[in-house]
Amino acid sequence: MGDTDDLGPGEQPLMLVRARIPRSASGILTLAPLALLVWAFDAVRNRRQLGEARRATAGIGFPLDRRMRVLVTTRRLLVWRDRGGRSPEPLGTVPREDVLAARLPFIGGGSWRVVELQLRAGYVIRFQVEASLAEQFVQLLDT
């Protein structure tokens, strides 16, 4: 994924992070047959929400997917769909100047942190990045 052939002349890779849009789940404890029904409902709801998120974010120029890799370079962000062991699929690129601000809106522990990006087009998008790199990622984009 993202070898240096994807980079323009003079463009340098700065950071690669794993990113994601989390799944939603109904947090209930119940009998097994009913739990299967709830699980099926959650699966359908998540598929629909992911499709809506893909369409909406592609339309504003910052493509997102359930599991991603984001490479920050000196000029842009390259976004790939992480396909679990198979070759990543390019989703798109976002010029660095299109990201006006980046922040971590919530204090948190855990292995993922929410990142919020304010885009030049007036949109604000949120997704999660691996917690160990979240502050560095935000600092890099907020300069």
C-alpha cells in the first residue's frame, strides 16, 4: 500500500495511521434467539449507515470507510480502504490546505481516539484513529 510511486515529485510521507468509522451496536443482554435477531438488525443498520457515510464523505471531498489507512504527506492526505490482508483500495486524496483545523474533541483512553477535522468547504468530519498516534496526527494537520 501507498508505496512512494503514489507520491509526487518532492512530496514526502510524514505519517501513516490506521483509521476507522466505528460500528454501532445495541448493547443488550438477552436470550440467544432474540440476541441473533438484534445482531441481524445491527448488521443491516451498520451496512446502511456505512453506505450513507461513504456517499456523504465522497461528496464533500474526504472519502471515509469502515477501516482505512491515512498517509499524511507534505502536500496531502492519501486515504485507502483497509481490506484485511488484501491490497488496500485507494479511496482518494485530500489536499492538506483543505484541512483548516484538527482536534481531539474528547478525552479518552482505549485503543482508538476520535479526530475531528474542519474542512475548507465548511464541513466537519469525525472518525477514529489509533490512540497511540492520535495526538501526533492532529498536531501534524493543525499546523
